[in-house]
Amino acid sequence: MNTRSILVVFTLLLITVRQLIAQSPGDTLINGDLLPNAPELAARGSYKVGVRTIKLVHPAQVDVLHGNAGKHPLYDRPLTVELWYPARVPGDKQPTVTYESTLGRANDPKRPLVPFTFQGRAARDAQPDPSGGAYPLVIVSHGYPGSRLLLTYLTENLASKGYVVAAIDHTESTYGDLAAFPSTLLNRALDDKFVLDEMARLAGKTSKSFLSGLLNADNTALIGYSMGGYGVLNAAGAGYSPQALKLFGQMSGGSTALEVRTQASPAYKASLDPRIKAVVAFAPWGMERGVWDADGLAGLRLPTLLVAGSKDDVSGYEKGVKAIYDGAVNADRHMLTYINARHNVAPNPPPSASMRPGVSSDEYMHYAEPAWNERRINNINQHFVTAFLGIHLKGMDNKKYLDLPEGDTAEGWPGFKPRMTVGLEMRHDKP
């Protein structure tokens, strides 16, 4: 190599080193940050974001995992909730926070628990920003197993747009405390309703909570993924079927505790909450197992956004999510489909910890999509959830982003850059 070539190589190396040195932590791509091809409404809003963790206890709940002959004791059910909200944060840059989560599954030696951390764009325990009045409330429910931190790309994004977002750690359904399935079948909708009640209490004028006056629980949306979708659809009006009760009894030793969430139950109909104005269900589980029938789906009357992969091999598509959409004949409903995606159309991208040597590949595949870029999915979800909630919780004129032509989507969707809607389908039907 001659002297000139050596000089050129040295110069290029020097430029690269300087660029690396110049990078700040803010240059790192964090969950929810925009890709260059992100749609319009994926961008963050004008508010800085605060985040806090609170502990709640739901007293005297049926302990379906203990007891016999269909009879069960009661227990005080603990719930951890992560809250994101518009905040007062000094400085021009977006704040950052370190979240602590876990890979693996409790009580599964083949998938041991692996703690990991990841970064978000929020300020821990920041003072709330009351300048927007009482913000709409969004309650978020994770999959089985999952955690309250599974969708931080979306929870932070919504808080930046003037929502208070409450994401639940569903006890006995998280990575760290995973227990038998009947607890998840019974408690999802009950947890959602209890958290809504608690948010209303903590937001009251006489409350000493930082939430006092910050949110309007009378203007609430529910968002759920997988088993979270199973729960939020039920909380929104889709009562479970006799088949669901039979399935639950088979799994729980004959318990009939789920009967109060079935469409035929007077107690279920009395429990439906007018404070809930809209529901978003990502890949909701259950339709392929007969969890809903025509009567139950007809009970869903709230505006509904369903999101699914056309190759979903967990919740199903044709006989799963699409069948829910087709059967919810009394709801103003949209369905966004990711063509060739499987089940993971909602969570954060795979954490770096899932790629460590020795960690089961199942931990990576718990988050990953085989045919789609997860960050791209996240941006698209941010766009459409923003449009949908803007209409139903804020009265915004966002219909052009949702009322889209069916069929070939290669061009022409408002808010999308040219060529960036390939692989997407949107359906819309009214009652």
C-alpha cells in the first residue's frame, strides 16, 4: 500500500472515530423512535412524558388457582401499574428512562428468567403538566405472558399526545409470576375494570395522588394485545359464550367463576361501563376456541380497532381475528391487517438481551416477526392508534387516516410516504 492509500484509510478511520465520539445517548434508536419511512401520525406529540409506578390491591377476588370441587377462596389481588402522562420536564431534549424487565417464564427451567434493561423517552417521577386539563385515559393490557412494559413504544407516544396511559402487570400472567391459565381467563376484564375505577378515584378532587385532576376517567379507551385483547373486548361488551364457560370449567376443575363475564349473565350486562368509549385489540385470542359466539360479538357496540397478522398462528386470522371483525355487526369497526405477519403485531422489538449467547431463541421469537420489521410495525401502530383515539376520545377530524380504500394498497393512503403501504390492508364496516 502506497503512502497516499495509507493517508486515505487513516482519514476515513479518523472521520468514523469522530462520528462515534460525537454521538450522544439521544442518537441511539429507542423503542418508538421514527424510522425514515414512518407514517405521519407516528411522530411524538408536543408534551414531554413522565412515568411512575404504582401498586394497587383488588380486594376479595376469586382465587381460581386454589380450592376444589369448583369452590375457591378469595384473595386480595395485587396489581402493579405503570403510568405515563404529560409532564413538566426542564430542558430542550427528550428525557430518558431505564426500564427493568425480564425474559423467560417463571417455573419453566427451559426458559429461565433473564433480567434486562432498556431505554425509553420519559422522565421517572416527573411533575405532571396540567396545562391540557383532564386528559383522556388509556388502559393497556399485555399478552400471556407479558408485562406492563411490553408496549412502551406506544404508551410513551400516546402520553406525548395528551393522554394518561395506565399499563397493567396482570398478576399470575407476567414473565416473573406466570401461573396456570384459568387466572388469565378470569381476571383480564376484571383487572381492566378495577384499574379504571382506581384511576377515577385517584383523579378525584379530594385525592392526594399526583393524578388528582390530571385525567378524565369518563373518557377512557382500552388497548389489549393477545390475551389482553381477549380481556378488553369482553370489558367493552363482547360477552363470553357458553363454550368459553365450558372451556374454563375444564381448565379450572369445574369452576363457574367466569359465568359473570358471559353474554347471558345479567351481572355481565350490568357491569358494562359507559366510561369506556373505544377499544383497540391487537391479535385478540379466543375466537378459534369458541370464546365468543354470534350473540356475544353482537354485544360489542363501541368503536373498535382490530389489528392482526394474516398468518397469525396463535389467535388465528380467518377463524380468529377476522371472524371477530365480521361478527361484531353492531360496532363501528376497523381492521388493520399486516399481510404475512404472524402474532407479534403489537410488542416492542426484540430486546438485545434476547440475542445473548445461551438465551433460548424462544425469547427472541416472543417479540419478533418473521416477515416484518418490528420497528416499522411499531410506527404504523402509533399512526393508526393515534388517528383512532383522536376521533373517539378527542373529537379530532382524523377520518381520512382510517376510512381507506380496500384492495390494492400500493399507493394513496393519507399520511404514508409513497410505496409504504404495500403489505397493509384496512377494512371498515359500520352497524
